[in-house]
Amino acid sequence: MSDVVEGVRATLESLYRSESRQVLATLIRLLGDFDLAEDALQEAFTAALEQWPRDGVPGNPRAWLISAGRFKAIDALRRRARFDSSAAEIAERLQAAVADRDEEGLEDDRLRLIFTCCHPALAPEAQVAMTLREVCGLTTEEIARAFLATPPAVAQRIVRAKKKIRDARIPYVVPSKEDLPHRLDAVLRTVYLVFNEGYSASFGESVTRHDLCAEAIRLGRLLAELLPDPEALGLLALMVLHDSRRAARVSPAGELVLLEDQDRSLWDGGQIREGTALVARAFASGQVGTYAIQAAIAAAHARARSSAATDWVQIVSLYDMLLAADPSSVVALNRAVAVAMRDGPQAGLELIEEILGRGELVNYHLAHAARAELCRRLGRTAEARASYERALGLARQEPERRFLGRRLAELG
């Protein structure tokens, strides 16, 4: 019997990782209440642990969990009805309406959830925190570490956002096609933040978190299908093209591998073809924005058979376009690195020192790592060492820290 229980426990742990966010999104749609849905989700998994060893794992575990969570919520509402008559009415209405609503399925519940979490009535930092917590399942502590905030501050942000959604009666729907363009920017930004956290984890032992990348790409596909706006296509292209390099970005030992050193035979050709075609569709519209331009840069890298064969003239030209559309210091830093590849390390170093001199990226470890690398290539060892040490002091991801440590050791 214990083997059966352990097997069910392992199945449920796997299901929790793969299905809990989808189950939660559907429960929020059915129940219309974040907190009630989260309680129902936990109770559904608890009920499964009790019943499945006896009855067997159902053929459609997700549907079982949704149904169990729904009835647990109805029970909770009926218990509340002793003190609040409206709870009984909600429970009855919910039970009566469930059959019809379960037949819906053309629109994805997680897409509804992300548009709700990114509603313009919520502050931008609350939109991101809500999306990472409710859509992606990150813990409050993980969100706090990713965005340099304290767990209590993030928790308060999420509580206030849920209260705002409830009090303002923000609908749990995908906006109409007329309203979608006005709501899309915030959603695209949030999806990209989720992808970035997965593609280059801001802390911890791993370079990447594939679960976050996969979820962001899945949401990107839904958005591009729902509204094939050039920027939605561009963002999907960008994520797919970056993800195509996943297998080559980390060595078998878990160490970071730079783009120029990657084994390009490990890149995913299917994703590169998909991403390149999406870039072409976005540019054919004649209205490209920052995501499409970044995707075009990623496509240029993907086309190169080796680092030496990279078309740096085209890439710098695309960075010029990107800098005009988004004159940020990070874009300027990336352009400086591309200029270094096109015109030599001295040209890139002068641009980076100008950026650092403005003070905007003094606490950004990649700026110091880029300066260190160009100083190393120029033979300015002492300056390279100082910049690597500065980058190491700021980096929080362990593989990046080990990489920077190796570079320092190589300098002697």
C-alpha cells in the first residue's frame, strides 16, 4: 500500500508542477475569487492524495482536480452561508452554472488570467508580481529575489492587487478585439519579463528555468494567434529564437557557455525557422517595434554558421534602429558590444566607458563584465581584473559567478 501511496504522491508532485497553474486559472474563472480558488486548488490536491491510492489515478487528472476544487469551494461557500446569505446564493449559482461554463474551451483560461493580472487599473509592479505568482506559480520569496524587493513588500503588492481586482469588479475576460491593442503592451512586457527570468535566471544555481521559458512561449503563441500584431509576432519570434540556443548555453557540467563558444549544431533548427518566419511577417507589416527588431538581431545570430561569420554590420544597423525606438542604457550597452565586434575592442570600450560614466549602469554586472572582456582583449590586464571583480561582486547567479571567477583566474 505504501508503494501505491508513494507512486500517487510522485504523480501528484509532477501534476502540481505541470498542471496546477492551469487548474488554478480555471478555478478562478469558475469561482471568480483568487483566494477561494487558491484554497480550492490546495484542497483538490489533498483530496487526490486521499482518494487516488484507493480509487486509482483518473483518466483526466486535470479535469478531476478542477471538479474536486470546484466542489470543495461550493462546500466552503455553503459553510459560510451560516453567516452570509449571499454565499449560499453564490454556491447555488456556481453549481448550476458549472455545466455550461465547463463546455467553454476555445479561449485559454491562463490567457484570461494574464489579462486580468495585467489590467491597467493595477500598478505595473503589481502586474508583474501578480503574473509571476498566479500565472507562473513563483513563490513570494522567488519574486522578491528576482526583483530586488523584500518578501513582505511583494506579498503586500499582491494582496493590494487582489483587493483592487475584487473591489473594482475587474472582469476575468480576454478584452474585446477593439480593446486588445490598448491592453497588449502591458501583457507583452510581462510575458517577456517571465521569459527573461527563465532564460537567464537572476539568482540561483541554474542558468535557465525551462518551465518559465516554456510558459512564456506558450502565452506568446496564444497572443500571436489571438491578435497577430507585429509586436506580438516579434515577441514570439524573439523568445523562440533565444530558446533555440538553450541546449548550447550550458555545458554538461552546468557551466555557462558564451554565444561565441557555443556548439551551433545543438541549436534547434525548427525553432530558428519558426522564429525567422515570424520576424519576416512582423517586418512585412512595415510597423515594427522593439520586440521585432530584437528578434531580427537574434535571427541574424541564428543565421551565422560561426561567430566569425556573424554579420556584425547588419547587427549594428539593427541596434541603431533599436536605440532610436528604445534609447535605454541597456540597449546602448548591447550596441557597444556589437560595435566592438564590428570595429574592434577599442571602439566598443569607448562607448561602454561613456555609458558607465553617465552612472546609469554602475550596478549592472553585465556592463562591468563587458568592459572587463574588452580590456582583456586589449591586454589591459589590471583594468580587466578590476572590472571582473566589480562584476563578480554584483552577479547573483552562481554559474555567472563561476564564469567570472574563471576569467579572473585566467588573468593570473
